[in-house]
Amino acid sequence: MNKVADFLGGALVVAGIFVMVRPGSQGPSLVNAFGSAVYGVFNAITGGGSWR
């Protein structure tokens, strides 16, 4: 069962990479939005500051 889960997990990662680098995809925008969200959460938790 562990090998099946490893294979499915790997296939999911590879499929995600293909979707992100496909011409015309919104992958870079998604990564940018996710990074901005993480940055906002970090600022909310720490009370501000800049780590960029």
C-alpha cells in the first residue's frame, strides 16, 4: 500500500508541475497569490515587519 501511495503522490506532483508550466497557464499568478497570502499571514501573526 505504501508504494501505491508514493506513486500516486509523485504522479500528483508531476501533474501539478505540468499544469503550472503549460503555456498560457495561470501558474505564476497562483504562486504569486499564494506567496502574498503567506506574507499577509506572517505579518498578521508577527504584527508587521518586513522579511522580503
